[in-house]
Amino acid sequence: MHSIPCRIHNCHHCCIETEMLLIKSDIKRIQTKLGISPVKFVYQTEEGHWMLRNKTFNGEKICFFLQRDGLCSIYDFRPEGCQFYPCIWDLDSHKVVSDDYCPHFDEFVCDENLNKSLELFILKLFGKL
Ligand code: SF4
Ligand code: SF4
């Protein structure tokens, strides 16, 4: 199903000039569901991570999967990082925080209940799992 990335806030701010990192299972899932080559929607950063591609729309860079109407075209199988966001794992403090790039960051519950799942996500991201 296509959906606005944030149903509560009717927002897609974090899908503009996205720097969302993907884990291997994200890439496999999206590739299988859409039947398209991963090179179309991800690229490898200098650090070796896989990052969502942006496309240009009206002079603006937006996520490859963000539609012109502001909906995410892969909402039901979007990357894990998109599902967690704005909750992120802070590598310095080793805890879950809410990213203040999100205009509604203080309205999300990003607490220790997410520790395990976000830590697991980071381990996968760094190829430790
Ligand atoms: S995959 Fe969807 S939710 Fe994630 S950045 Fe792209 S448009 Fe936004
Ligand atoms: S996580 Fe924040 S920035 Fe992203 S769509 Fe939701 S409200 Fe907007």
C-alpha cells in the first residue's frame, strides 16, 4: 500500500534528501517485491554502507520511492531505518535518541524499549550480523 510516510503528522520531511542507510535484508525485500535491480534505488557510500538513492523532482532531491503526491510507494515494506525513524541509535552515548531533524521529534517515544531492536539494526548495518 502507498502511504504518507508519517500518517499522524502528514509529513515526509525525512524523505527529502534522504540519507537513509539500508541493511541487506531491506535491499533483498525491496528487490523481490518490486522486481527491480538494487542499483536503481541504492548506492554504496565511501564507507561501504548502502544508502537510498534520491531522485530530482522540481529541482529538489527526494527519496527514489517518494511519489509526487508525498506518498511512500513502498510503505508496507519500507527500509527498517524508515520504520524506526526519528528514533535512531546514538553511537556516542550508545542509546536510542530522537533525531531533531524531524520537526516532530519530541512527540515520538524513543526510549530504552527500542534499545534491543535498534542495536540489532546497527549491528546488521555494520555487517556484524
Ligand atoms: S523509503 Fe519511503 S519512508 Fe523511506 S525515505 Fe523513502 S519515501 Fe521515505
Ligand atoms: S519521522 Fe518526522 S520527519 Fe519523518 S515523516 Fe515522520 S514526522 Fe516527518
